[in-house]
Amino acid sequence: MENGSMSETEVNVPVRSTAPSKRNKATPAPRKPAVAPRPEPMAGTETEIAIQDVLDYLRDFTERGVLFWDALRRRADNMIGHERAGKPPLLDFDYELLLDARRFERPANYALLRITRTGDVCFDACFDASKQPVVIVDPRAGHGPGIGGFKRDSEVGMAMHEGHTVYFVIFFPEPCPGQTLADVLYALRRFVGEVARLHPGKPPVLYGNCQAGWAITLLSADCEGLVGPAVLNGSPLSYWAGESGVNPMRVAGGLVGGAWLTHLLADLDGGRFDGAWLAANFENLKPEAVWDKYANLFTHIDTERERFLEFERWWNGFYFLSREEILAIVENLFIGNRLEEGKVRICEDCAADLRRIRNPLVIFASWGDNITPPQQALGWIPAVYRNTDDLKAAGQRIVYLTNPHAGHLGLFVSASVARLEHRAMLESLEEIESLAPGLYEMKIDNPTGNPDCRRPQYSVRFEERQVRDLDFGSPREAFEQVRQLSELNESAYRTFISPLVRTLANPWSAAMLEWMHPMRTSRYVFSEMFSPWMNGIAHLARLLEARRTPLRPDNPFLVQERAFIRQVSETIVTGRVQRDAAEEQAFSLLFGSLATPARETSVAKE
């Protein structure tokens, strides 16, 4: 444990998780209600059957409505309970605390955990001492840590199943005062050094999810020889890349005038940036997904409720970033795109240079990901290396793998993705490290179609590719204008407006902004604390659960209901497409065309 000025009571982190695993709770498994049988048709009873269909549907609709509102009540209570508990990491595994970066000489709100067991199952007997340890880093993208291990079939679970000792990097809800990206990278470097010390001769495998990917990349460039392969899952490194009509998020910075708005929100919140704003951006990006989520819960309330609550517990745990961190991220990455240019300054005397990376990189992306498409995950390679010979001369090995349809979160939380792609990557680490320098596409041949199959039921091959295959192109001139506008607006805001906002902002106004954020109020309103009448819904739901019989799926009114849900979803999609097209058109009028010349590429949408 690191020594520092902070006392043990101030650290307030358990040395080992004491909360029972979700799989060990004494709550009984949800009873699967029997479906009501359809009465046998008889002569002269068509009218009676039609009336019975109406009555059955009305009964089922009412019951599902009560259980739906009760699920929202439980979500709100879970959210409030999680906040009162200090927002601990939502891992389905027991762990022990190794290092707390809040006690470092350069404090950061990060900590290093070692995963020990899940429920009553201890993995000590499964550990293979010959295998490299795995360090998993979750993203700070508005939510708390745990997405890489909040269920058994996850990155943590697969790594432990394959015999790796697993370490997990978490972060706390509040950043340390004045925390910078340099402080975060310093903490991560200390964590990697500690893992390397515990496993001499076995450089740790680094696993970075989403925004943690660029942190892992910077760490790899700074820790040459200390780390093993780095796996980047849905991690954007080339922020200007994308496809017109598919990836609208990249134009958002230009339409709001750059980074000044982020600075304003952080100033209003007392030097912190509320992660709820990032979560709201994700939901606004694809509003039909929000409708589909609630419609699916209502339609399949008997089978989807627990899964909904499990995911929402993580989705609604909003964490904060410091003003210095979020501004550095927005200015250097989202708007500035300086990472692939080697211009991200880590400190006064050094900048990140991706050409310094020598450990193998494994990049996992999906064509179904509209947040980090393959263009953003892979487009940095031709920007850093002139051609394939340049990549080979640098002694680098880059392997990429694409999924044809998984969404952004599916790369981290999908059980089938964890059981096939993540397991295949972990099982192939030795092969990847033995590859000659170059660029390769990893192909998984799985004729069974079963994600639980094992070798030799599936096979992995590495096909050599050319750097030019990944030159997707990007409208650099337009985004250069956005960067210049952002720098101008940010300079004006920092000089003339920020001092006034900081003077007027206070803890009371910051607390009000936090509590009144729509991402919170839309959840809190269903809690019994805010709406006492929800207590009646809770009692009614318990009564219904004891006697509920779901409606048969071929009820004509239920069929019409589901058709209506699909129509609403399609209408939302149409509106979203029109909105995105209007935003891209406005961007083109202001800054220049988003069109890029068509290029041949081997990265196919399989």
C-alpha cells in the first residue's frame, strides 16, 4: 500500500469487497409464469372468443403496466441506494485493493484491484502461473467502473476462465482537485509497474475499453518493454474519421462552437464536469434505442425485468471528471484530433508519440458501433505510418478484428462476444506476439455458430494487410476549421467569461444543477422518496407476481401492439436520420463538405 497524507478513514475503500455477489443473494430465481392456453374454438363461439381475447389483453396490458412502473420504481431505488453507498464499482467478482492513487504524490481518483473470486467459486485453482496477468481498464465516459466485469460472461470472467490473473483499474466518483491527464497516466504507470513487479518476466496484457483505449495507447508509448499486448475495444484514436450519415457525433463539436461549452458546464459545477451530460449525449445519438429499451421491457416484463435492472444500475451511476481533464480530452482528442498527429502534450516537456509503441496492439471494432466505428478505431494507422514498410521498419505488430453488427456497448457487455471474440483474443496472445512485424486482420472461423465452442471447433487465422487498406479518408480541411474556431472561442471564454462564471457559481448552484439534471430527475421521479404513491405500485406488483399468467403470444391485440411498437420505432429512426442529415448539412455549410473520396479497403462489413 502506498504511503501518503490521506488517512485510512479518508480512503474509504474496502480492502476486499464485502457485498455478496449478485449470484449469491437469497432472492429466489424469478418464476417463469405459465402462458394462458387459448380456448378451443367451437361452433358459434367466434364472438365469445373475440370478447375473451379483448378481456385477456386488457388484463395482461394492465398487469404489464403495473409491473413496468414497478420496474422503474426499483431502478430509481437502486440508483439512490447506489449513490448513498458511495457508488462502489459494480463488479460481479470479489476483489482486494492493491493501490489507491488518491494517496500518491500526484493524486488521482484511481485504484488498482486484484480480482479474487466470484460468489462461492474461487479461481485460485484455475490460475496458470505461466500466463501473463491481464489489467482491465474501464472508460471514464460518464459512468462508473464495472462494465468489463459486471457479470460472469465478461472480459474479467473470460480472462479468469483462461487462467490469467486479472487486475481491474477502477476510479472514484469525484476527481481529485485539479486532477489532470498527466496525473491519471502517472497513476496508471504506477499500477502497471506494480503488476509487473508481482509477475516478474511476464509483461501484463493491457485491456482498454472505449475511452480507456487512448489511455492504454499513451501508456504503451510511455512504458516500452514494461507491458505486453494491448487490447483496444471500441477505442477511438482517429476522431475525425467516420462515414457521412452514419457517424454524426463527430460534427457535434463544430455545431456548438468548440470546447467552450464544456468549459462553461465545468465552471458552473464548481470545477467538475458531470458525467450525466455524456450519458445524455449517448441516448440522444440513437433515440430509437431508448424507445426500444422501454418497449422491450414493457412487452417482455416477465423475462426482461432483472436484466434491465442489472444494466440500469451501471448506466445510471454518473461520475464526474475534473475541468482540466475534460477540457484536455475535448481539445486534444474529440475536436483537436491531436493523438494521431503526435501532438498530445502529457507534460511540459513531452508529447505522446504513437510511433514509440512497441508492444503488439489488438484492435477490436464493430460496424454496428456508431460511437466508435472502425474508421475511428483504425484510421490512425495510416496517419502514423506512411506505408506497410514503415510499420514493419518500426518493428510494430498491429492486429485488428471487426464484428459485423455488435453495438458499442455490445463489445464490452455482450455475453456471446465475450465467449467468442474476447476468449479467442486471449487464447491467441502467444500467436500474436510471435507474428512478424506488420499489419494483420484476425479472422475467427466458427462453422458451428456457437459462441461457447472451443478449439478446434473454431479456428483463428491472421491475414496480412496493407496500411493503405485502412486509409478511409477524412475531411481534414473542414475539421481543421472547427479546431481553429474552437481555439478562438475557448480563448475568448477563458479570458472574459470564465472568471465571472466561477465567481457566481457556488456549492448550492452546483448541487442544484446535479440534482436537476434530466438524466437524474427522469429516474428519481419514480422513487418512493419522491413519489410516495409508488409504494402502492410496489404492493400491487407483489400481488400480481404471485398470480400472474402471461398472455399467449398469438393474441391478435398483442400482435397489433407489437406492430405499433415497431411503427413508432421506425418513425423515430426516420426523424433521427433527418436530424442527423440536417446537422451534417449545417456543418458542411459552415465548415466544408464531409464527403471523402471512395477508397478500396479490405475491412469489409461482413
